[in-house]
Amino acid sequence: MQYAWTAPIIPTIQRSNSTLQVTNTDVIWLENIYMIGGFAGILSTILTIDRFGRKTSILIGAVQNLVAWILIGFASSIEYVYVARFLSGLAASVDFVAAPTYVAEIADKKIRGFLGSWIYLKMLVGVIIIYSVAPFVSILASSAVGCSFLIIELLTVPFMPESPYYYIMKNNPEAAHKSLQQLRSTEDVQDEMEEIAITVKMQQTKKIRYTDLVMNENSRKALVIMTVLNLAQQFSGYSVILMNVHSILDDTGAGSSLSSNNTAILYSILMLVAALLSSGLVDKAGRKILLGASSVTTGFVILILAIYLALKNYGTDVEPYNWIPIFSVMAYAICFKFGLGVVPFLIAAEVYPTNLKALGMTSAEGIYLISSILSIYVYQVLKENYGIHVPFFLFAICCFFTAIFTVFFVPETKGKTLNEIQLMMNGNKVPNKVSDVEKKRIDLENFNTI
């Protein structure tokens, strides 16, 4: 909800009768300060996820977000909103690292992709709620809605089991065994316990150094893949459209066909539907095919919008075709969330070694946030100086390059355990069973997955 908060709220607080008076500069900062808060939260995320656990980190993020909503609801000046946006960014930094890591480590490999995608489905539900509620009620009322979900989270998450991987890392096999039994609803978890123990042991053979994220072959590959995919997500226009969909539609003249509020609600619903379909297919069709197809189709959709905006900018009469921006935004919601908007998050939680996962996931989150800030800045600069069509041409080109990168560099992790993924990243043949790993007597000192 916080991610998309600016889209419906900014038009509201820009009205002359608003209790919060804002300038154009305030508008830009309200969008970017959320991302800056997320970037600032990277250090706390590194410290909490491995020191206090995945579950505890999720609870910390919930408390931060709850405080942010309270500040927004009772804000008497824009400065309070700045603080709230920064706090919500801190919370997002924890949530978008801790939650995917937690899910990847507790889920069975057959449904790991499906469960991992549900994290981002919930985010889309939040977008739908804020788009549907915020334009029609007071800021206090919309903040109360945001608080209600966090209160439910704080009451339920404490009863969930911690990750067995985390317990093994903390040399607590008994707690890991109980956790896995609770997660699998069976007493017979010995085989999976052995696999988890082998995976963590292999990855803890060497002492962790921050330079390992770059110097180690496996983590370096993972870092390159996630850097490109996170850049691709943002420079396909995701944050730009999500945070400015109302104003973009108004600028294109599409508001005369369908109100920007209604279009935004439909846009968010279509994103959720597409993400639901993607989550159901990601463990069947695979990560690569969804990511590649999504990148190509998203590129074409943005290209159509860019051409329309260019023609309008150069004085062509596009009034008979003012349905094109609405079509483009709707098609973008489907094409983007069908793969490019979901799959990179799943891959990030899978490709990093366990004991570098917190650092790797946090680095991925940092790259995501920096990319978001850059994309918003580039959009605003190009729009003001060269026309609104120029950044969308750039976004389309980035999508096509992402498709090429996916084909040649992104690994297929469908149906593989976290240990098998590390073997694959290391260039080794993936065995069929954990026992095969033992039979091959992999030399732990030469095993480069850390």
C-alpha cells in the first residue's frame, strides 16, 4: 500500500482545500524518500535477518510500517509525511528481503516458486486497496485501513515456525527438526534435514567476507543476474507508472474516455490477475520462459504507448485514438506482472548461497531501490526537457535487452533444491538425490558456493 500511496494521494493533497500544502518539489520527494528509506534500511536488514532470524525481521518491519501509517494519518504538516515515508521505506527494505528468504527456506521445492510469488501478490492486493480507497476517503481513514492489516500480521506471525535453515546456521539442529516437522506436518523429515545440513555445511566451510559477494564465482554470478534483472524491472517503467499512473493518464488525454481513478483501479486488478496466473505457472513452465516472454511483450506495449505520446507531442491529432494509453496501461499490467514483475524476486531468493543469502538479498534490494530512484529521476528529467514520450522509448528498449539477457544468462531453477541450484551455479552436474552428492564425495574445501 505504501509503495503506490503517492499515485492517488498526491492529486488529493494538491487541492486548494487540502490541510497539507505541497509544492512540486514535495511531490518528487514524497516518491523518492520512500526509496531512500529503503536504501537506508539495508544496513539494518543485514544485521537483523541473520542475527535475529527471518521471522523476527518480518515483525520488525511490520512495527515500522505501523508507526508510518499512524504518522501519515495524524500528520499536521508535510514534514510528518516525509518521516512516515522514510519509515515505510525502512520497513519495506526488511520485508522484501526477510520474507522472500523465509519463504524460500521453508517451502518444499515443488511449490517454492508458487509460495514465493504470493509475497508480491499481497503487495498487489495492497495496491488495489490503496487505489480503491484513498481517492474517496480521508487520509486518516486510508491510513486506518493500512494499520488494520499490520495489526493482523503482528498477531499471527509470532505463531509461525522459524526457518530450519536459520536454526542450522545457529547450530540448533533440534529446533530445526521441530520447525521442519511443523512445516511439513509429518514426523518423518530426516532426509530433508540431512539435505539442509549438507547445504548449510557446504556453504559455511569458509569464513564469510563481504568481498565474497564479488570474489566468489557463485555469488558473483548471482549478483550480476540480480543487478541486471532489478535494473530491468525499474527501467521497464514499473515504479514510474505505479507512482504516477493517474497523472500519466491525465497527461495523455485518456481521462476523457475513462477517469484516471477507475483506470488505476482496473490497472491494479489486472496486475494481480496476471501475477496469480504467473504464480500458478512458474513451477510448471519455468522461470526463464515467463521472464523472457514477459520482457518481450512488455517492451512492445510500452513502445505502442511511446509512439502514441510522440505523435501527440509533435502535434498529430490523436483524439480518435485516446483509448490507446488506457489499452497500453492495461496491457502493461498484464505483460509485466506475468513474469518480469514477479520472477526476479523468486530468483533472488534462490541463487544466493545460504550464508550469503542475507547479504545477497540485501544487495539485490539495494540495487532495486537505486534503480527505482534513477528511473523516477530519469523519467522526470526526460519528460520535462524532451517530452513524456522519450522515457517510454527508453523503457521499451530496456525490456528488449532484458529478454536477450534472460535467454543467455539466467539459469532455470524450476524444480531444483537450493543445494542443486548452487551446484548448477558452480558449473557442476546437478545430482538426482542428496545421496549422490555424498557418493561423489565433493571436496568441501574446493566447493565454491561458500
